[in-house]
Amino acid sequence: MKKWKGIALGAVTVGVAFGISACGGSCGGEKNIMVISRDAESGTRAAFEEIVKKDGVKLQDATLTDDMEMASGTGIVKSKVETNETAIGYISFSSLDDSVKALEVDGVYPSVATVQNGEYKMTRPFVLMTPTARELSPLAQDFFNFCMSTDAQDEIAAAGCIESSREFTTYSTAEATLSGTIRVEGSTSMQDIMDALIGEYKKVQPSVTVTPTYNGSSNGRSAVENDTTGNTIGLASSSKQNDKYEQHTLCIDAIAVIVHKENTLDGLTVEQLFDIYTGEITKFSEIAG
């Protein structure tokens, strides 16, 4: 009987060590990890499942755990992780704040420096998409030019996105004052940076209205493909080639793996992430180190 009690108490102790005591200490077991992923339209999910692999198998080609919860946006992932001690999820580095805890992956913490020097491997591009079958309207082209110019660099950096190796041009416009409405549509992960760019552009072209819709990268691709006016710019947080649109890298973003702030786990390997999302690892206490 004493041996049995020692094992049970040991299990509870491990759960507490990871900041995930089951049932608030009122029951004798550790809760399973709450595995949170993004919806099928998400470019962040596409990039995450492309990067995370084990024994040569990508997560996108594996069978995911049946217990996985889906979230339709970056904010929902953060909210679920912030309010659930057993949760794990992934979000854009540019959306990371102190409401959650980011983990090291393969011993490297996500930061501007580790992304720029190539040490942190979980990265993807933020892209603007334009149609190949037609030219952008003058308004959409002007906004695109602004986003890709030196005038946008400060906003890109302030939003936590890392400058890519592309050359930044100087913004100029054919007309002093433009007017009308254009659309940008796509990635939820790009909301902060696009809202900032739209705000800055409004100072330059106050009579142009840029209407954003943040509904996922796949919807951004469809919006550009289906647009017949050249008045829509698509947003995607992963690269996916298609002859119906051109991709233009705005900046580079990292994918941050996040847990509850009270979780004492500091990092995971890519292989452990694979095992969590396929259900091979179901409790934080199963993670060595």
C-alpha cells in the first residue's frame, strides 16, 4: 500500500513541476496536454506542419491526435493557452506578448537575432499576393508600393517582423492625392503589421480607404484569384506557388511555440512537437529534461 501511495504522489509531483497540477490538487492525476492547432485556412498551420517532422515524415503527412482543438485565429490560440495551464499552441512571433510563454525549439529561443542569423529554424515569409492575369488598379498598386518601400520599414520592425534580404525601394506616387477604396484579405497572423501599414499609408493618402479582412491565408489566395478588378491584395503567412498570383515577401516571421506562463517547461525538440501533435506524447511529464 505504501508503495502504491508513493507512485501516485510522484505522478502528482511531476504534474506540479510542469505548472499543470491536475484538478487544482484535488485529484490524483495529471491532465493531458491540451493540443491547440489552427484551422485549415491558416498559413501558420501550413508552415508549422511543413517544418515539424520526425524521421523524415512531415506533420502535414502524419495522423494528428484526435484530441486536438482548432482555433480560427491567432488571438484565439493565445487566449486558449493563456487560460489553460495544460495547453500548447503556436502563433506568429510578431503576435507574441507576455500573456503566454514562448518555448525554445531545439535549444534556440525565437528572437529577431536568432531568426536573422538562422539559428531559429521555425520561420516563414509574410507575403503580399498580386494577380498574374491582370494589373493592379492604380490605388492597389500605390498601396503595394508603399508596403514594399523604405517608408514601411519602421512599421515592419515595430510589428515584430524581421526584414528579409530584399531591397526596399523609395515610395513615390504618380499623383499627390488619390481617392477610392481597395481591399486586403488573408492571413490573421499579418493583422498587426497590416493595420500598422494601413495607418501609416492613411497619413500619406488620406482619401484612400484600405479595407482589411483577416480570414486566413487560403482565403487571401482565393480573393486574389477571383478578383476581376485588380483592386485586391492578398495576404499569406506561408508560401504556396500558383500561376494565378505572384508572391512578394514583405518580411520574415517566426512561428513561436507557446504554453501557459506558469508552465516550467523551457523548450522542446522538433521531434517532441511532432509527438505531441500526433498524440505520442500526451502529458508534459513525459518530456525529458
